[in-house]
Amino acid sequence: MISKNEILELATEANLLPNVIEKDYVLGWLLAGINHHPTLRESWVFKGGTCLKKCYFETYRFSEDLDFTLRDQSQIDPDFLHGIFTEIAEWVYEQSGIEIPADRMKFDIYPNPRGVDGCQGRVYYGGPMGFGSKHSMPKIKLDLTADEVLVEDPVMTQVRHEYSDLPNGGIEIQSYSYAEVFAEKIRALKERTRPRDLYDVINFFRRPESGDVAPQVKAVLTKKCAFKNIIFPTLADLDSHKDHCATGWKDQLAHQLQALPPVPCSSR
């Protein structure tokens, strides 16, 4: 495991709290453990904001959870997940020294609006910053669903792990393609109001590489909206979330960024 000083130095350089950097460090090793496990390597597909930070954008907001689409619905099961993550925790400890106690794992199963079970999981950890007791350990949230359409083939991506204990050969994870992550973020912003979704969509649009995949994104988004039975989003739909997002802009994003940008102005 890397030293506490390494975390503190990186936090100072990034102008972020040490616990944010420590969580990013642990996220990298947890992704390594998921990819290493033969049962999950091919069936779990990484997505969401942490996928953007760890796989696609070199400089981006830090994130706090792991989102996956599962290709096997039967794996949305608390006993299965507890057993698998106990094995992952043992491997991560052997490789890095990070503690992930099996008795602090929790996997809650819930039906989504379509009546299909998903899972909200929590795993607690002891990293380089240390912890007072098992009851005061930081946690990583897991959002697992098998009720998603994968429009494009998943891709194997390198995980950014900019720490001194990067394993030989790096860390890989199976993830959504760039176009599919982009489309999924637009679809999410259509259905909910979260500052991070607005931040992500705006950043996608501003990146030059996004223009090259615009037809792809539209095609993927069309199929995702059809699967969810929602109307294809318009600019007005996305713009309508701005005022509500402004309310939680600072509280939900400031701790994830070196410098918080202002709430975006209306596009209209």
C-alpha cells in the first residue's frame, strides 16, 4: 500500500481533501479486483462518472462510486455478491494492503420502475489514511443493474491509477464505449436532475473528440430511449434541469474538482 504522505502530497497538488484522493486510489484497486475475478471479468460492464474519470478523461472530476451493467441477472443476489466481494477483498489485500472487511459489506436489492431487481451495495475500506474503527471506515457505493441495453460492444480500457503501486501491465476493466457513456449520460439527464449529470454532459459536448462520434451517440441514444420507453431528449429538456441543478451545484461537485466552474448559462 502506498504511504499516507503520498496521498497528502497528491491532495496538496490537486487542491483536494486527502480522503477524496484516497478514495480514488482505492477505487483503482477495487476495479483491478473486479477485472481479476473470472466470474465478473466478462459479465460486468463499467459505466458512469467514475468510468469517465478512470478510463476516458485524464483531467476530470473525482468520483465516489462504481456503476456497472451486469449481463447476468442472476448475479443480482446478495449472497452471491457477498461471496464474490469477499474473494475480491482478499485479493486486493494481498496485492495492495487495502482492507475491505467482509463483515462491513452490504448489498440491498430493490425493484426498479420496470419491476426488475437492481442492487445498491456498500463496501468499507481502510486505506493509507488509516481509520479509527470499523464503524468509522469510509465506503464505496456500488450501483448494479442488469436492466440496461448494451447497444455497442463493450471495450477493454486501461484504468488510470496514478499512484506509485501501479501493478506491472497496469489495470484494465471492461467498460462502455465512449459513445455509449455519452449517450447514457444524456439519457440520465433526461430522466433525473443531478448536478453531476449536467456537468458531465456539458463536458462531453465541449470535447473535440465528441464531434467525431456525434452520429454514433445519436444512434445509441435512440435505442436507449426506446428501451426505456422515453421520448428522445431535446435541448430544451436538458436545459430545463439547469435551475434545479444550480441548487446543489456547489454541495455535490466542489469536493470533486480542483476548481468549481460556475453553473452553466442557459443554452437558449
